[in-house]
Amino acid sequence: MSSQYNVSFINPFLAAVIDVLGTMAMVEARPGKPYINTRRTAVGDVTGLIGVTGYADGVISLTLDEKCILRIVSNMLGEEYSKINDEIADAVGELTNMIAGQARAHLANEGMKFQASTPSVIIGKNHTLSHINKQPILSIPFTTPDGNLVVEVSLNKVEE
């Protein structure tokens, strides 16, 4: 599976995060170096998760620091937010959906078609997300002026 985590697989996620955050929230997200997450966990303050099937089965997640998501949602909705609440959780689900949707559209152009579930959201200061499957987990970190976020892709099997 790790052979699937090449530039043609990573670039759609890079582009989707930069485009969605830039367009919807006027937030500049600078990508870091993608890596394989060998700890098998993601730590953050809020995470959106979407299950995918098709070309491969697995999960796409978006984990954000509290300051980062508060700035993103404040910019998106035009009002200041100072704590994570139901509106923030809804926005995380929608951001996860938009980013995963854009990335999936680009991947479909490369012959990798995915269908997605409805997003779930996990909230909790420094919560830990443990990945269940045993395949490599692609982590793509980003920094913004207000904090960090990471997109992770964990896929089980690939169509041959």
C-alpha cells in the first residue's frame, strides 16, 4: 500500500487543503513534508473522519489544533469563536467532507475512485485517534498562522 503514497496520490490532498482553506476561510495553509505515521496515532483538539470504499477501503481524517479551527471557522462564518462548540464541530465535518471530496475527485481522474461515508467528528483537548488497520498511514502536516492541522489517509486494500 505504501507504494500508493506517491506524488500522484499526495498532491490531490495538498491541493484540496490549500484550496478549501484559502477559498472558504481565507487561511493560508503551508504544507510540511508528508510522512508515514509509524506511531499510528494522531493528536489534536478536533478531528473529522470520513470512511472510504472503492479503490481501497479506509479512513481520511483531518485533525486540527483548537486555535487553528477557531480561526478557520471564524473566517468562514464571519463571527468570532473562542471555544469549540457544536457549530465548530459541524464546520469540521463539512471541511473534512470538502477536502476529502476535492481530493477524491482528483484521484478519480487518476483512476482511483472512492465513495465516502458521512463525516464523524471527535472533540477533546489533545485527544488521540488510533488507526485500526495495519497498513501504512500517510500523514500530511500543514501549518497556518494560527496553528497546525494534519490530513491522514489510512487505507486497507487496493483494487488490483
